[in-house]
Amino acid sequence: MELRDIEIFLTLAEELHFRRTAERLHITQARVSQSIKKQERRIGGLLFDRSTRAVRLTPLGEQLHRELRAGYRQIMDGVESVSAVARGIAGVLTVGCMGPHPSVLVDAIELFQARHVSVELNHREIQPPAPLELLRSGEVDVALVWMPVREPDLTVGPVTHTSSMVLMVDVGHRYAARESICLEDLGECVIVAGRSIPPYMEEALNPFHTPTGRPIARGPAISTWHELLNMVATGRGVSAVAAEAALFYPWPGLAFVPIRDAPICRWALVWRTAAESPLIRAFSQAVADTGDLARHDVWARTGSPTTAEQ
């Protein structure tokens, strides 16, 4: 079976539509039909059930799809890896993430390193109270941060995942035992502030006013994530955080309460536009190529209460 025929089969198995498959591969619909018929003759059985209404894989087609998919990806990754070396994609790339978020990039990192064997990939931890600091200083090349980012000198890349929001409070707080709260309840709270967060980014997580316009008080400013945990655990303020924090930071003195009407938090790669390089573009492409992750619960393997983007 030729590589092109394998590509046609795998694409049709995804699209389940002859016209869309042809458009995606920039070939004619007749070419798609001819290729599938040739493969079916060679194998000796139908790979697709075809009707005027739908195209479906047969059990034989499902088996072939399972057998070919991994091998095809390995072949294409090998070709891309060698091509990258030929294009001079090599060097060191430093990626910045917050807390548990390197877990989100596992598949993308594996794909990137398979494609670009000459690249050394490093990791730095980003502090949520200063989400853009390491990017600005050049200590990281790419940062995974929450949206929005509207800095004129920064480029926003692919979305990696989404999170629902919870309010982090101390266990003695009056909201700690509630099943959920609403944004209006934040008018009765004091929010721990970050020292270096663009106001519009802070607003996305911890608004300055309730939906009815009441101001939400700000308390002491902190510089690191662990300072925030300690400040909240000792009852000196509260903070809205991504829901995965409840899974990865279950401190005895903390409680996490869902905010039922908070907008979903979106996370994406960001880099300095002036410093964009083939390395950064290649990493962004690897994240985009594993983008199915963003349409599923990225914490399903660990049971976190995050919400995935549809």
C-alpha cells in the first residue's frame, strides 16, 4: 500500500465524507474513491459502509485504522524530524508554565521532541502573580498563561485547554462549606492581589466589581504562588483560581468553592513577537497538532474538576 493511499484512508476515516476528504488533501473526489476501492480489492473486504446519507467504517476498516494510524504518525514524525535538522531547527527552547500545567503539554512535548531531536527543551516555573515577567526578561521563550493577553509586543499562539473557576478560601471562611458561590458573593471578600499582573488579566480571574457594580476589595499583594497559598490559608484574603488547583494543592487549611457563573478560563501559548524563531514556531505547531487535547478534559486521567473547551 502506497503512503498516499494510507493518507487517503486515514483522512477518510476521520472525515467520513468523500468530498471533505478530497478538499482536505487537495485531490479529486474520484481519486479518493479509486484509492479506497484499490485498498479494498487488495485487502479483500469492505473498509467503509457507504450510503446516500452516511459513510462509516466497517469492523475491518476500524481494525485497519487502528493498525495504520500509529505507524503513519511515526513515519511522518521521522520525516519531519530529519527535515527540521535540514532546515536548521536546533538549539535550546525554554518553556514557562504554572504549577501543574506542564501536564497539559506532555503530548505536544513528546511530538516536538520526536520531530526535533537536536533541540534541548528546558522548563521554568511561572509565578501566577507575575505571569509575564519571565517572558519579558527573556528567561523563557514561550509561556503558557491564561487569556486574555493583549500586549502589543506579544504573540498569542494556540489554546491548550480551558479551566473552570473556583474560589480558594481558608477552611474557616463563611463560604468554605458552600456547594458553590456566584460572582456577586465576591463583594463580601478581600482578594489577594498580584504584584505584576496586567489589570485586564487580573480582571479575567478576580474581577474588580461584582455584576451589580459593587467594588471587590483588594488585600495584600504577593509575588509567588506559595505566598498566595499561605495568605489564603491563614485567612488574610481569598482568590479565584483555576479549578485544577484544588487537585494539585490540597493544603489542610484551604477549601475550594466552585464559582458557578464565572467565565471559563482559556489558556494559550504566548511569546515575544520580536523573538519569534523557527524553534518557537515548531513548538507552537506541535501544540496545534495535538490540539484534540483542548477539546477534551485534560485532567481526566487525574480526576480534576476542570472544564474542557468544546
